[in-house]
Amino acid sequence: MAKLEELKPPSSNSDSSSSAELIENCFGYLKLYSDGTIFRSAEIKHKSTIQENPSVIWNDFLFDPLHNLNLRIYKPKKDPKSPNHKQLPILFYFHAGGFCFGERFYPNPHNSSLSLCSGLQSVVISPDYRLAPESRLPAAIEDGFTAIKWLRDSDFQTLTWLSDVEIDFDRVFVFGDSSGGNIAHHLAVRLGRGSPELKPIRVRGYILLSPFFGGVLRTKREEEKPYENFWSQEIYDQLSIPHGANVDHPLVNPFGASSPSIEGLRLDPFLVMVGGDEVMRDRVEDYAMKMKASNHQVQYVEFEGKQHGFFTSYSYLEESKNLIQLVKDFISKNSSSII
Ligand SMILES: C=C1C[C@]23C[C@H]1CC[C@H]2[C@@]12CC[C@H](O)[C@@](C)(C(=O)O1)[C@H]2[C@@H]3C(=O)O
């Protein structure tokens, strides 16, 4: 039985909570009661451990005082023996967790950020975002946007912690894993190519790893429901989409009947990746094909035999080098443009 961590105390003590009905139960990891009480299991946090990376330094910053949200910035440690004056790109990293779980300091997101920072020789910014069911969509997407605007508006002369690294604000990339991949898609669409509202920073590409999308019409894979990590579309239905909506909501299904057309938009390039054994493989492939068919620049890569979460769980191992190399190539290919 999972040990439960109380997030929000019941409105009155045992009376209301004992009579409160369990409305939703997400695999025991998250329980929602009729009186609004939410229990989250602390167990999910400890599924893996932090892998120290001596070549990276990190620090936390408050980026949204209104919602009390922090982000973690990672920078490669300078090697005094081989001083490198190259300007570093910036990679935003939006963590996974089905919109309901996760914070920047959980072992998997933290390990992934460390690996991306050292492997890419890039500054990595990993923002928290509001979670459902306390804050349903579009809260997470709004928070992603706020984090990017925080970078735009930051005075880096005064952000002394970063003053020892040369940052290339002209080379900003957005990486999102699972629910974070959904956030990355919506940021890309909202900002458009070259994102003039972000000047002087320039986002040049979006990297979506197993982006968490849905749709009323299930894919073959989803119907077959092969055994995998517990994620499924039901988590959207139960916990994170706006009340009264279904999984064809535009924030869940970018190609649903009521989703605004993506055709004709000018978007920055995408790298879309998925594990070959993921329940969401078909949906992600379909997304990539539809994006291409709408004339967007999309590179689609499948990692044979891999399941959901394959990168975050093993980001520090040799086998993740391929993924990091693909991201590296995508960054160098898209580091400049005629616009
Ligand atoms: C500690 C973690 C590890 C998380 C994020 C956060 C809370 C939820 C976890 C999962 C659990 C289910 C999937 O494996 C996963 C890929 C996912 O989508 O959420 C995991 C994700 C990760 O590996 O980055």
C-alpha cells in the first residue's frame, strides 16, 4: 500500500474526510475525494535516485511569484584547463508526469537536465508548472509561457550566478517530455516562427519526446493497451482537462474536430521522438505525420523497443547518448536561419 502524502488538509477534520467519497484514484498515486481533498503518493518521487554529475552546477530561481513557481538553471562547469569561450545555447526542459505529477527536483527530471546540460554543453532551464487536478489545463501551458517570458525579461547583468557563462540568447530551444512535450507543442503554435514577442531571445526549435496527446478516437495501440508504465489517456479524462471537456479538447488533441487548424501557420522546426514500444507510439507518429502534412518541418525518430519514460529513467547511461546526439544535431542544424 502506497504511503500517502497529504497535500491539502480536509476542510474540517475527520468528519468531512471520513464521509468524503473517493472520486478518482490514479493507480493509488493520486486520490481525489468529493470534499476536494487530494492525496499524492510520495512514492512516485523515489522511483529512482539522483545521479550526481560533477561537470554541472545548478541553482533555483523564482520565476512566477503569483503561483510561487521556481525554475532550475543548469550550467556546465568551466574547465580551467581548457577555457571555452563559446556561447552556449539554452534548452528549456519541461518535465513529464501526465500534468499531475513531478517537480524540477524529482530524480528523473533532475538527472535528465544534468545529462542534457553536460551532453549538449548547453544551459538548461527546467521550470515547474502548476499541476492538475488542483490546476487543470491550460494552467501548465500558461506557466511554460511565463517561464520563457521570465528569460526574455531577465536582466542577466544582475543575475550574477550566470555571469560567468556566455549565453547565446539567439539559440533557445524547447524540450518537453510527455506532458512537457504537449506544453512544447502549444508553445510552438502560440509563439510562431521567430516568436517576435520574445525578442531579444530567439526560440529556434522544439524537441518533443513522447508528447502526451489524446483523442476520443483511440489508436490501434491504445485499444490493444499493451502493458507499460501506468500512463494512459484516462488520466486526462479524470484529472487534467478542463471540467466538461473530453480528450478531443484542443489542448489534448491538436488535430481534433474543434482544434484550430495548424495549416498555414509559420512554425519553427520540430524533432519528435518516441519509444517503439510505447502505448502512445501510434498517436505520436500520427501527430508527426499530420504536422508534416501541414507543411511543418518535422524530424520523426522512433527508438526501437523502448517504453514510456525510457530517457528520463536512464538519461545518465550510455544508451541515452543516441538521444542526446540527435538533440545536439538538431540544435546545430537549426542554430541559424535566414529569418
Ligand atoms: C519523478 C518523476 C518521474 C516522472 C515524472 C515525475 C513524476 C511522474 C513520473 C512519471 C511516471 C510515468 C512515466 O514513467 C513518466 C515518464 C511520466 O510521464 O511520469 C515518469 C516521469 C519521468 O520519468 O520523468
